[in-house]
Amino acid sequence: MTPVACPTAPFLASRLRALDVTLGETLARVSDATDDEAIHDLRVAIRRLRVLLKLARRIFGRYHTDAVRSAFTVVHRSTGALRDEEVLEETLARVQVDLPPFLGWRKKRVSHQKKLRKAVLVELGGTTLTNARALLTALLTFPANPDDEVDVARFAVRAVERAQKEVQARRAVNTDDAAGLHALRIAHKHVRYAAELLSDALPAELSALAKPSTLFQKRLGEIHDIDMAIETLKATRLAASTRVVVIEALHGMRAERVAKYLDDATRSYAPGV
């Protein structure tokens, strides 16, 4: 498919509006307690908006674009504790440990998760998200400065190549480096989102980078979830004997996930990714 050739501002505006529609649709699902993916999908929609807004700073103006992005960042952070708790429970549910103290501790955390959900619903029902979406609408209402315009194909290629260089700089990280792996995961996420969101303006070889980046984002996310669970267990008041058993089980799970990541990296890293 031949990349589109047009000014960047209307191209970005159409995608930002589409993301806002997706955000509204996802928001309607959050109040359904049986929808286990609603918070995750809401956060993804906001994250995509924030990534695209960051890319769009040059086109729509740094000051106003950053103001909109900051407003969405506040909403994103307000959902963070709940999503972290959801991921923790999903991770711990896979731990093959049936010690009563551990099971009791998990049960208490489920109760805590319900309280966090209520707080998030209150926050999302307030004005914070409404105001962020209103700022986005205002940003896209004003015309972009013609002096800042570039061809969208050139803009898109540069955006993906910049994200790609970040992956290249980080992918040699040691698998024992939890923070480094997390940073690599974020770098892959930026490549993925840029390649997906700007795909219509990219040559095939760059839009194709979304696929391997999605894979490595998943693999590194699986490792990160284990690392966060281990840190949480270390900080609990569970008896040391119980903590040791659970953390050993988590380390075993981590080793399996690291092996999957390394296998995929050996076989699937595309040239330059």
C-alpha cells in the first residue's frame, strides 16, 4: 500500500478524534464489574492518546499540546493503583502455593481491589476526564500553524525511526535488570504505537515493525508483572517462611518467562528493531 501524502495536521487530528471515540466507548464499560479488561483498555486508549499527542507537539504547538497531554496523564495515573492490583492478582493466581497465610492475604487484597475500583469510578465520573477530552477538542478546533507543517510521510518515518533507535540502544540489557527490561518494554511500546497509529503514512517495512514490537512488549510485560509481584511480596507482613516459598515460586515463573523472551529475541528480532 502506498503511504498517504498530505499535510500532517489533518492526519493527526483524524486519528486523535478516533482515539477519543474509542476512549468514550471504553469508558462506558468501566462501570461493569464483570468486564475484567475495561480498566486495561481504558488505560491503553489514554496511553495511545498521550503517545500521539507527544508526537504531535511540533504540529499543534508544544504548550497547548502538553497541556492536553498532562490532563490525560492525571486520569491515567488515577487508574494506576487499581490496574496494578488487578495485574498482581492475575499473577498471584498462577502461583502454585496453597499455604493458608498466603491465600488469606490474597483474599484481603481482593477486598482492597474493590475499594480501589469504587474510588476510580468516582474519579472517572467527575470532571477530570471530561475536562481532558474538552481540552483535546479545543486543541483540534484551532488550525495548526502552516509554518510548522510537514508532509505526513516524512513526519511518520521520523517518528518511527526515533522510537526504533531507543529500542536499539536498550535491547542489550541484562535479563536480571528489572528496571532496564521495563525501559526496553516501554521503548518497544513506543515503536508499536507509532507504527500502528501512523501506519497509513509509513512504508511497509516500517509499519511492519508493529508486529515484533507487540510481541516483545508482551514478553517483557510478563516479566515485569513477576518483578512487581516479587517486590510486593518482599514488602508484606507475611511470615518469612511463607514469603520465601511464594517468592521462590515467582522466581521459577520468571525464569520461564525470561526463557520465552530470549527465545523470541533470538528467532524474531527484525533487523534494526
